[in-house]
Amino acid sequence: MLVQAAWVAVNTHPHWREQYGRLRRHKPTNKAIVAIARKLLVVVWHVLTEREADRRADPDMVAFKLMLWSWKLGKERRGGLTTPQFVWAGLMRPEMGEDLTHIIRGGTVRPIAPAEEVLALQSALEV
């Protein structure tokens, strides 16, 4: 699965494309992609153990994925949060996207809740 993820990363992300190109000059294709897969695994390990965002992650893309996840969860499984609030809460955990106010996909502008709104709501839900 990591090798498949590595191919996607190499084909879609400039950093991983550059890393692969550098490795490919010295290694055969299969060894280069396995090296990228290992590097991805290290990134995943850091994200999970240190609960911090990948420094190369695109906050806009992360916010969009959180929005999709919110829609799949449905209102009752989001812990009382609206979709814009759920997105901002998801961005707050790894401390990324502080300046995001909206997501634009397919010409549609979708707002993200302000940090103050989410923090106030979380305080009220914890009591």
C-alpha cells in the first residue's frame, strides 16, 4: 500500500516528485519508489506519534479532505459541530491552516468557521 501511495505522491506532489527524480538518477525505478515509500512511512510515523502536521502538507487540501470526511460522518457523528466547525477543529489539532477562511473547489466557495467560534463551542461542549 505504501508503494502505491508513493506513486501517487510522486505523480501529484512537487516535493516527492523532486525526491523521486533525485533518487532515480542513482537507483533503479523499483528501488527509488520503495525509498519514497519508506520516507512517506517516516512522515506518517511523525504525524501519528508527535501529533503534528507534515510540514509539506497543503492546508487547503487537508481542509477539503476534512470537509469530505465531515459530510460522510453526518451531523450526529460530528460531535455537535457543523461542517465548517469540524474542518477548523481538524486543522487546529496539527496547528495548520490558521489563515484559512474558506475552501474553493469547482468554483464553489465553502466557508470555514473562525477559530474563536470553534474554541468557544469546544469549551461549551467540555463543560
